[in-house]
Amino acid sequence: MMFNLFINLVFLMFNKQKKEMNRASSFWALSITILLCITLLSCSKEKAMQEEVLKMEKEYEQIMADYEKQIIPAYREMSLQYFIAATNSTQENWEKYAQLEMKVNEILSNKNLFERIKKVKESNSIQDPIKRRRIEVLYLTFLGKQVDTAKLNQITKLQSEIENKYSSYRTLYGTKKLSDNDVEEILKTSTSNKELKAVWESQKKIGRLVAEDIIKLVKLRNDVARELGFKNYHDMSLRLSEQDPEEIEKLFDELDNLTRSAFIQEKKLMDEVLAKRYKIRTEELMPWHYQNRFFQEAPKIYEVDLDKFYKDKDIVEIAKAYYSSIGLPIDDIIQRSDLYERENKNQHAFCINIDRDAKDIRILCNIKPNARWMETTLHENGHALYEKYFDDKLPWDLKTPAHIFTTEAIAMLFGRMASNPQWMIDMLKISQQEADKIKEPARKTLRLQQLVFSRWSQVMFRFEKSMYENPDQDLNKLWWDLVEKYQMIKKPEGRNEPDWATKIHIATSPCYYHNYLLGELLASQLQNYLIVKILNGEPNKDYSFYSQSAVGKYLIDNIFSVGAKYHWNEMIEKATGEKLTPKYYALQFLN
């Protein structure tokens, strides 16, 4: 519009002067005048743009100041209370946690603040890459909360009630109360078909206590997602975490094809060994015969007993010595943590960063002196170290892992060491002769574990996806259809129980589980890079990384300190030279 007015003015001037000027001079006068007008317009436009940039920069700084003033103390209080409730599960503690989470929801659902964030994001005026990344992350964080806070609070309250039920539940066998550790031990060691069935069925009774509430929770989550324009909560969760649902499904299809034939072969061998152990025919094998509540861990079919190497060992001291040797000490983390089982305590394991600035990072475990808890202790401290080494200069919102699955990758990379013969030489001081003896069965056991876990992850991913698409379907049937298809385990005849609801993640860590398998892919990718590029070693040989401070330095410099500075795949490419790929996982476990 402004440009057209200038052009009209130019032509008026030209018409006034044309009688007094010859054709050539008129042309040059007109050209100069037009160029002058364009220059003036350009300067005016550039000035306006600069003013807009300065305005948005100022608004950005004000948004962050307003946001941080509220969110940092609220998040700290909420996280601390979660840890308190998890370590002392009472209704009062969980109610207090729910109230604090509602306070965080109130901050994140602030529509005025969201609109300000959205305006700055859509202006494309923020040039600094860290600020630009921060506004993108903040936008996604707020987007998922832009609904009535009453709905968010209803979800929080219901979820905390469910968590309390899981934390307080103990399996009854006769008159004896069993912890999850006790259940796992019986499933692994007992050869009594009667006892195995009774314990497995009793543990599954938690499903009846929570199933109805979980379905309510699923529908509430779906209401929120659809109100925000997403297909359902599963779709929303992936998109808000910067994952494309179609790409993730395509990757799981690829992994299904990659693992199927190898799993069928291993399953055939597994069934033969287990049938012999329980003195039954292979066709009589039931879910309780696979030495785990969910068949998410590999049963012991190879002649190697890793547990004997950890018997009477101090799991925590071993972990501390190992991480210190690679330049990643965990003494401060261990000091703040809660590591051993007791009544009214969460029976699982997790890591929590209570204060990102003060680095109050803790883990929760229920340690026993066995290989599983050695793996878990290394795993959870892997999470904690990722959080510990975020660059202090990063803004609060970017002091998080690049993605949920990238921190899982670090945890898995180190957790695998518990069954690594070279690591056992270095840390447990077993002899080379002992290591040589267990090397092949330990390798086969780890491979089997990866295959078993990969197939189990297929069940979890596809169940949650389908459940959020249609929570009114027969979920009991859906669960067992997927178990039979991907894990190739038979449903007990006539069983119609909400066994899906016995898996705590479905209620309390929704649409998360697929990230474990993505973490395994990245763990293999990182392991290959560390061996080949950092240590100049040979891929697929046993390396423990013990006393290799270069490993710790690489992880700090390229992964930990970076936090969420980049999109997860950009971070992976910068760190390894490639985007996420399953080829190293396949090379390590499927060849």
C-alpha cells in the first residue's frame, strides 16, 4: 500500500516536470526518484522489523522471568513430595503430592501466559538459538495443559490414588505377604507348578483394584487431548515429545520384522528347557513358567548363574567404584537416595531430579545382592548422571535430557555391564578363567534378554496405542491377543482378568514404554561409537569402560551437558555422526 502511494507520487512529479525535461533526463530523474523511494521504504521496513525484534526480545525476557518465578519453586516442592510419598506411601502423602501437582498444572495451564509464549514463537523474531529452542520447548509444555484446570486436577487426583494402591499392594500367598522382589524370586527359583501358578495369580489381583480407575483416567486424558485438537492422548503424548506417531509405528513394525525369526528360534529352545525344568510338555507351559510376572526379562535357560557372583557383594559400593573410575562419581547421588526395600515403599526403581539448579538428584531402589539389582543400580545412576552434568549455563527448561529415551539409552548402556564378563573381571575381580567360562552363555543371555524385551515392548506400545484409540473395547482380550502374537505365550484357558492393569506404567507413566526400546537402539549406537571412535577398539568385543575417563568426558561433553539444547535427533547426529538407527542394535543382538 505504502509502496503504491510512493509510485503514484513519483508519477505526479514526473508529469509536472515532463514538459521541461527531455526524454533522457526524465528517465534518469524518474529512476533516481524510484530508487530513493525504494531505499526509504526499505529503511522504514527494516527499522520496523528491528523494533519488532526488540519488542519480542523484551517480551521473551519478561515471559521467562514471570514463568521461572512461579514454576521453579512449585516444581521443586512437587518433586520432593513425590519422593516422600514414594518412600512412605500413605494417603496423606499422596494427597499432598496431588495438591502440589495441581499447583504446577495451574501454572502450565495459564492461558494468558500461553498466548504470550505462542505470540513470541510465531513471530520468529527470536534469533538466539538457545532462546529459540527454549520457546519451542515451553510452547509444547504449555500446549498439553491448555484445558480446564478442573480436568487436569481430576487426572492428578485419580492418578495419585492409583499410585498409592500400587505402592501399598503386597501379594498374598497363603498367609504370607510378598513384596515384588519376593514374587520375582519365587517365579525364578520354584519348580512347583502349583506354587508358581498361585503366586502369579495372586500378584495379578492388583489389576482388579485399579482397572476401573485406569479406564476412567484414560478417558479423562483423551478428553484433554481431543479438546486440544489431537486424535487421542497417545497421539498427543508422542507429538508433544517431538515424536511422529506414524514414524514410531513404522520403526516398531521394522523391529518386529527384525526380531521375529530370531525370537521364534530362541522361544523354541526356551520352551524345551522350561518344559524339562517343570516336568511338563511344551504345550502345557503357562505365563507363570517364564520366571517373570510379565515375561519382560529372559528366563534362565543358559548355564550361567550370574547371581552367584553378586551374592554377599555390596552392590552400591561396586557402582560407586565403577562410575568413579570413568570420571563420573555418584557419591553425592547415593547419599541423597533411598536404596533398600521396606513396607509402604514404592517397589520399583526410578531417578528423580528434585532441584535442577541445585542438582538435588536422587534414585529409589529396592536392592538385593543379585545381578538384576546390580543392573538396576547401574541403570538408575546412569539416569542420575545425565541430570547431574547439565551445563549450568542452560536455562531451567533445557536442563532436561534431549528426550526421555536418550536418558534411557545412557541407563541401559551402563545397566548392560552387570552381565559383561570383562566388567565382572574389573569390578568383581573374578578370574579370567571364570570369565572365559561364562563369556558365551552370558552373551547368549544378554541377546535373549534383548529379544524378550523387544517383543514385550511391542505388546506395551501396541496395547496403549489401541487402548487410547478405543478404551471401551475388551481390554482384557486385547492384552492377551497381543501377548500371544508378540510374546507367543498362551493365555490361561478361560482367563478374563484385567492383567494389563497390573503393569504400573500404563497408569502412572502413560505412553512412555516405547521409549525403552528406542533407548536400547541408542545404547547400542553409543556403545559402538565409544568403542570404535573413543577407545579405538573393535566393535562387539567386551569392553567395560573401566578406568576410561575418556568415556565419561565424551558423555559429559556431547550428551549430558547439552541437555535439551537440540531436538533429540539433532543431538544424536552431533554426538555420533548419525541420526538414530537400529543398525547397531541389529549388529549387536540379531546377527
